[in-house]
Amino acid sequence: MVNLSSRQRFRELLRRIGSGEHTSRGLSREEAAEAMALMLNGDATPAQVGAFLIAHRIRRPEPQELAGMLDHYDAHGPSLHSQGSHLPICFGMPYDGRTRTAPIFPLTALVLAAAGYPVILHGGRRMPIKYGITPMELFQGVGIDFSGLPIAAVQRCLDQENLALTHQPLHFPAAESLVEIRDELGKRPPVASLELLWSPHKGDHLLVSGFVHPPTESRAWATLNKYGEPNVVTVKGLEGSTDIPTSRAGILAHVRDGKAERQIFHPRDYGYFGADLVWSEEKAWCRMAEAALEGHGPLHRAVVWNSGSYLWFLDRDRSLPDCLAQAAELLAGAQVRRKRDRLRHVLESMKPQYQHALCR
């Protein structure tokens, strides 16, 4: 049952952002966090939530509003920690997945994990507006099944093998409550920006955020500066993901302590130029992924290009050619394939333990 006072309070916040071109104004950071809480706690009605999301899409959220929403995610979403000597890397990309280009990031994550860097990803089930292939499905395609694991098991996998994937339906069900409304709206609402800007990892890390349009990038810089993220890479990736293309110059920026340094990566200059592979179907991608893990095949070039590039962002004292060479060597020397096999074994060994605990 909806609390009337909460519903009235949400109506006040909605009126602020949806009252028209000349009179609407942004919420404060604290008010945006409150609005997010009212939506995810079920205190706002579905009609109010839909109106809020579409009004926010029309007027575009301001950086302090997104920072406030991130505050709520940080306080109520899943939490992961890392203790190793290497800086963790966290990837943020749209939850509605991929439908046009072959994903690279699961293999990039395995290369970085094999190099000793903790890698944290997050995603959900297939959802609007694209209903594309998800991180969970892609990792399952190479034999790494994170499904059904409580957050403690995901943390254990991060501790042991440097890779973690949180899944919104299981680990953040309150946020999952907005998916049906997003489907009915038929448009990606601004809360989808949180998928690009948030990470379940607590502590120092490199946050990598994908974008498509330049205004999205500049808004991400301002938001993350207010939110207190000191080390960020933004990338104009394939379909808004963090996958750096090989068919054109990679447009990236490294933002440290609020200061952005533009980086343009030309794959042709390093011998990695080539067409970005199209997405056809899951079985074809799995075959290409297996070949890349063995150091060859049509995805191999893109995996080395992406892995080497992110190794360089993690350690700017090295040269990009050295980082690319390390990525290629990890693949050719079977270290990445062995990392995949260990992850598969660790996760398979966890399943009976946690499934038994859930059944008790």
C-alpha cells in the first residue's frame, strides 16, 4: 500500500522537474537521492514513476541529480571490495545489451584478470529498449556461469580469480522494479545513465564508462566529479559500451581529479586496424571467443587492442606498444585460457554449496 505522505512528497519533486520549459528546474543532490529512494522503495505510484522518468528524459538530468541517484545506488546496491596490489578496473555500459556488434569486453576482462588486475562488471537480464545480449549470457558462452550466486560468492570469485559480475535481478532487485516501466515508456530513461556511471566496487579503482554522444560524455565528467570518482576513462565505444573500435580512431578521455585529458587511439598506427565484427548469433560469437582465447581468429585483433589499451590506462608509466605486446603474449601463452578454466572450476565448485544453503 502506498504511503500517502510519500506519494505527496514525490508529487512535489515531480512538479519541480516537469512543470514546463520555463518553470521546471533541477533537483538538488539530496532531493534526487530522495526521489530515487521513493521510486525504488515502491512509495511512488507507477504513474508517478513513469511521469518522472519521461520528464527527466525531456529536460535531461543535471550532474548533481545523477550524483544524488548514484548516492542511493552506492548506499543500497551490492558492494564488492578488493585487497590486491593492482588497481581494480570497473566497466559501466548499457544494460540493454548489444544487437549490432560482436562484444569484446568479456574477453578483455579475462585478459586483464590474467594480468593480475581485479575486474568488476555489472548487468542485468535482457531489457528494454534493445533487449540485446547480456554480460551474463556472454560469460556463460565461454563457460563462466555467475548465475544464481549470492554476493558473497561473487566476492569470493573476485578475491580468488580477479573477476566479478553482479546481476541486478538477484543483487539489486529494487532497481529491477523499474524495468517494466522502462519497457512501457519505450525509451531509455536518464536513470539508465547510472548503469554507465555506477560500480558496486568500493574503494580506489579505475572506472571506465561508455558513451555514444558527446553531451553524454561531458555530463558524465561533471557527474563523476561531483560524486567523487577521481580516476575515470570515458570511451566512445561500440553501441555505447566500453569496447574500443578497431574500424576507426578510438575517442577516449582520462579524467583524473576532475581534469580531462583527451586520448585518440589510432589502431592503424599499431597494426590493429580492421572492421568491427557484426553480431550474428550467440553460437557464432562463442566460436570466435574460443578462438580468441587460443590466440587467433577474427576477434583476436580487437581483444588485444582493447586489453592492451586498458592495461595502458591502468599503468600510464608504460608505453602502449608494450601493453599491447603483453596482452598478445597472455593470449598466445594460454594464460588467459587457463584463467577462464580456473574461473569455470571455482564457480562450478561454488554452485552446490550455495544452492544447498538456499534450499535449507
